[in-house]
Amino acid sequence: MAVLNLSVNGKKQQVDVDPATPMLWVLRDHLNLVGTKFGCGIAQCGACTIHLDGNAIRSCQMPVSAVGDKAITTIEGLSEEGDHPVQKAWLEHDVPQCGYCQAGQIMTASALLASNPNPSDDEIEAAMNGNICRCGTYLRIKAAVKTAAA
Ligand code: FES
């Protein structure tokens, strides 16, 4: 076990954990931030996507010891009132079906738009390609990303 200092959603946090613990489980089990979801655990589905210094990463394969002083943002910290442009576009397009993958989808989309505010269709598809949705909401996801970019 080790005591580690983290910056999560703009707040300093201290956790006492096995340094090999994936960030996903530190968020969910130690910090009670359960918006980030477990899907596959092997970096293949995108359900666990968070931002590390603004970049979308898979938290299921990121040991907490590798985070250091980088800023972690989860779906809970993306906006104060759930009013990030991507979240508003998601509501406008009624994107979710079961909803399980959607926090990861939104975190990937918001990282894309932060680095590329006006992505092409191909760039949206390339960025969102690794986020799996078993309900098949892909067309609405793409439309919502375009709305958020507009
Ligand atoms: Fe991390 Fe699937 S749970 S990518």
C-alpha cells in the first residue's frame, strides 16, 4: 500500500492503495466517483474513459501510481451543472439508450473537441472508433459531436 496524492476534478485527494490499482477502481471504490464505468478491463471498450491533463485515457489500464500530479477529470467534473456543450448536445440528440457506455463516449468526445474544435466526419469517426456501444447509438453520437462542435 502507498499514500498517493491526486488531483481529481480540481480537488486534491489522498488515497492509501496498492500502487498497481487501476485508476478506474480508485475513482469508483475509494473516491465514490462511480460515473466512470467498467466494461472490459482490458482497454478495449472505452467505458472507463477519463481525462488525464485533458487527454482521453482508459482508466482501467492506468495504474494509479502512473498518474503523478497530472489532472484527472471524470464525467462528474466535466461541468458544474451537466452543461458542457457535449452534454447539452447529447441531451438534444437523445443519444443514450441503456446509457452504460455514455460517460466514456462523452469524455472521448469532449477531449476530441478540446483539441480539435471543428473535426471532420473522418476525424470524429477516428476519435470515437474505440468507444463501443452495444445499443448501437453511433449515428446519434456522431450527430451530437457535430452539434457540440458547431
Ligand atoms: Fe476500460 Fe473497457 S473498461 S476500456
